[in-house]
Amino acid sequence: MSDSRRNERAGMLAVALTAILWGTSGTAAAMAPALSAVTIGAVAMCGGGLLQASVNARAIRRSWSQVTAQWRVALLGGICVMIYPLCFFGSMRVGGVALGTVVSLASAPLVSAVIERVAEGRKLTPRWTVACLLGIVGSAALALSRSESSHGDALSGNQSAALGVGLGLLAGITYAGLSWSMRRLMNSSVPRGAAAGTVMGLGGVLLLPIVALGVPAMVAHPETLGVLAYLVLVPQFLGYVLFSRGLGRIDSSTATTITLIEPAVATVLAVVVLAEPITAIGWVGIALLVMALLVLLAPRLPTSTGPASISVDSESSTGRSTYEAVPRGRRGT
């Protein structure tokens, strides 16, 4: 196996571990029923983001000129970090777990692919397409298996579904946006820590007003502080440290595809810890999600390439391994 392929696999495994940590969020949040889902999401993302910025403050200062040169990308990422948890948890609250999970998580890799195609002129490969389809179908099956025990708020059926889909799509767009922004900063000579600290820190600052609204509930229920501390330190802080390390080696569309295993982890934990039931279709969904990850990790078959079709496998260390070179169009920096 080439060094570039090893580097790519290391990035994939880092993102897969991220998805495992993120998958614990639902079970942890269930331990704090007194807090709303939006409050939990805002506090977790805000705390994790500000902690990222603090830990990487020195790297951000050293790379300040590179960061400010890409301030539009950094600001876009920060706004996406702010919006994502509100829309993701909001989608599940009004539309139910099934609708919210499928629309939010399954739309992210598709949006990432569109962003990279439009912004950087990249072309999808069959490997990524197969993995993405397996992940989307697996997520849908898994969400359907859990829909009976999770329902949306008391809106009419059409209103609940429409609002849930809208919030879910916005969550998928913003998740793809924050992933692409971090990757774009890294491609623009911003070190990994500085890129992650800038994007996540900006999002944390923007989330502070939302967190302030939830302070009375947290004060009234101090028993929830331990849950919030876990969510800040493990899924959000440590999770995004690993996610940024993975993004240093693979592209954002591959990363968002790998994180589709998050609902599989969440379901297994719900079964083991919370004693929630899971149907046969749920186990099929988990199997499909595992298959999607294996497709991405599988050894690449050797192929011959002519002058008109140049493989970028040799560039996998720069995160371009799931794409073929495009004759025309701007490449990522």
C-alpha cells in the first residue's frame, strides 16, 4: 500500500472515530430531559467551539495573515457552525427523529459534493457514489426503524413534515458548509489547528446569545451540568479535533459520507444503554452503513490512465482521492 493511501486511510479512520463520538450525543442528551434539544445542541457546539479556539489560540495568532486573507471562508464556516445544531435538533423536534436524521445527515455529503464541484471543479468517482448511496439508504432504514418511539411536536402532519424537511436541509447544507470551510482554509496554507479553531471559535461566539437564553433552565436543573460538560468535551471538542485531522487528509464530501455511520452508533447505544427496541430493518440499515465505510476503505484496484484521464490517487494526501482530474475548471488550492 502506498504512503498516500495510508495517509488517506488514516484520515478516514479519524473521521470514523469522530462519528462514533458524535453518535454518543443522543444517549447523553437523553440523560438531561429537563433541557430542550436546541439548548443542549447550542451549549455543546458553543462550548466545544470556544474550547477549540482557546487550545489553538497560538496557532491562530501565528497564521493570522493567512486566516484574514480567507476571512470570507472563515466567516462562512462560523455562521454554518452556529446554524447547524439549531436546525439539526430543531428538525428532529418538529419532524421526528426519522425525518430529521435522514434529511439532515443524508443531504450533507450530497451538498458537499455539489460545493466541491462548483467551487473547485471536481468530478465524483464511482467509489464515492456507491458509498454515498449505501450510506443514505442505510440512514433511511435506520431512522425508519426508530420512528415509532420518536415523534415531532404537536403540529399538523403537513406543517410538521414541511418544517422538518426545511430545517433538515438547512442542517445538511450548513454541516457541509462548515466541513468545506475548514478544508478550504487548510488548502490555503492555514494549519489544521488554526483552521479548526477559527471556524469553530467563530461559531461558538455567534452561539453565545442562544446559550444565554438557556441559562435559566440550566440553573434550575444543575444535575444536567455533567451531561453538558461531557457533550462539550467529548463529542464536540475531541470529536472536532479528530474531524479536523481527518479533513487534513481527505476531502469534505468523503468526510461527510463517513459520518453517516453516526446514526448507527447512536442506535446501538440506544439499544444497549436506553433499552430502546430496534427492528430488523434497523439492523439492515446498520449493515449498509458499515458497507459504505468498507467501500471507502477498500484497497483501490490498479488502473491504467491515459493522457485524457488522469487519476488523482497520487494526491490522496491532499484530500483529493475520491475525484478524478477535470480537464477544465479551477482546482482547489
